[in-house]
Amino acid sequence: MPFYEVVAYSRAPQQSTEPSLNELGRIITLGGESSGAGGGLSWSRELCSDGFITVATSPEELIPAVATRMKNLRDNPIELYLFRDGVLRQRGPLISWQIEGNTLVLQARGLLYYLRYMVLTSDFSFDKDQAFIVEDMIDHHQNKDYGDFGLDASGITSHSVNRKRVYKKTELINVQKEIRDMSEADDGFDMDINPTTRAITLHNPQMGTDKSASVFLDARGMTDPNYAYSLAAGRFGTAASASGTSEDNAAKWNESIDTTTRNAFGLAYVTTHVLGATTFDEVKNYADQAVNLSKNPYFVPSRNYFPVVGATIDDFDQGDKVSFVFDPGFGEFTIAQDIKNINVSVSPDGNEKLNVEFV
């Protein structure tokens, strides 16, 4: 079984450079040195988002260097590093803690969480590659005094996808929200960050590999076969209606229809709106992406899945397409979909459980 280790680091912001990070020591989870009791250790990696680390420990187990900083995280920020078999798998800021009886629960988020603290405080008019708009927005914040959280956007490369964007500081544009919105266009991207180097990568058009012919989440690992299949309005659709506003405040509208699913199910719309100044073609891209995401049934797989040979956390990652095979009692069938999020919880004896969410 895998060996887990959670380590705390102090983070000291610098006026004009990336923060200084220094190791404080290990966090011992409730289950023992390398594992957590029920809910004592869990972590996730999520497509286009930050993911998390949750650690349950005993307050008495905290080393003094960590305990002292915990009393005032505002002035003494901490980052948690999660290692699995010696490999850094998740890392990011400790944003909250709480006491539950005699247990101290620490909540950290992945490095991309820092984007949520960033806001555009200048006016911008972009007409350039979408990848470099993302880079400029991140650099805008990190070039400010004490604004550098150590995210490395310097390796972002061209997508050959041009976008026009006009931002006014009075619109109070949050960088994380705007990047996520831009990524959702049909010719958008998936965002990821390397926890070791802090380097941001934008995968165009998407991250991951099709592993549906080799990775099967099936009855071998299911202990609690609860799953749901839905065509609920607002989430499922065979067409999309999209709107936006141009730089001169003219309304823009377009739609996209998947004729195959429309002819089988009927015409069913979802809607989407493009933030910021946009164009007719860009609104069309958002409509295309919206129908591509909504034309598949919304499927929630079993919450508890034990890894088996060929389907462990080492065999697939967020963004990969895998096959989920199950029999609800009226015959076996298979759904192959892209993975949005993988949550991993660790039992007291070190065994892992997976919770997989599809795009």
C-alpha cells in the first residue's frame, strides 16, 4: 500500500519576488504516521481547478513551529505538501482549520487557489492569443508589491486561438473566474499546475488521454454501488443558446445544435453567457462547447471505489477518458467519459478509496 506524508511549510511573501518557503515539519494524521483515520486524510486533483488536502490530526501532535503559526495564519501563512510514495502529488495554502471534539481538521487547497485572490485593477484591451491573455492577467497581479504567490506562467505557449477581451477595473474582474470562463469555449483549454515546479500549463483543446479501452472502473472495486443517471433540464441539452456583448455594447447571440442527439431526444436547450467584450464568432464557440458538454447524460458514479489492478490512482488522472462499467440490475452497460475530479481518501490501514467525478 502507498506511503503518505504531509509536510507543513511556512510561506513568507516578498515585495518583488516569489515567496520564501521553509519546511516546518510533518503533520501526523489520526490513523498513524502514514495514513489517516476515517476522513483523517484525503486529497484531490481537479480539472481546471485547485483541488484540496484535508488532514485530521490531534492538536497535541502539532510541532511547536506549526502550532505557533496556526494561531495567526493571516500573518504567518502555511502551505501543506502531500507526498505519496515520495512523490509530491498536491500542494497549496492552508486556508482554514476547525476543532471537532478532540480532533483538529486542516483544510488546504491546491496552488491554483491563489488565482482566487487576484483581481484586475487596471483597464485592459486584449486582441491576442488566449494563452497569453491568461499569462498577462496572472502577471498583472504577481508584478504588484507582495502579489507574487510563486505561480509560474512563463512557460505558457501559444494556442493559435485569438480572442478579443476588454476589461474595466470597475467591473471587478476576478482572475480565476475569468480564466475558467475563457477555458469553457469550444476552442478553450484545460489548466493544470505542476505542484513541484509551480509551472502552469494550458492544454489546448483539452488535457488527458483516452484510456477507455484500458482503464475500467467496474464491480471489482465497488463496495457501495450507488450511482445516478440524469437528463435533467438545465444540465442536459441537445442545443445551446449563447449571448454576449461586444466592445461597443452591441448584443451578440448564437446557437449550436447537435443534430444527432436532437433527432434522437428532441430539441432541448441549455444556455451560456460570455463575460467581457466579445465577438459573434466567440459566442458561437461558447455555444459549441456548451452543447458538447451537455449532450451527454449527467452521470454520478459510485462514491466509494477501491483501486484494483489496472485502475489505481497511478493508472489515470484528471482529464483522462476512462470506462465505468456497472449493472444496475437490468443489464450491464458502459459509459466512457472524461474525468473532472479524483478524490482520494485514506483509511487507517493505508488503503485508498477513490471518488471519481466525470466532466
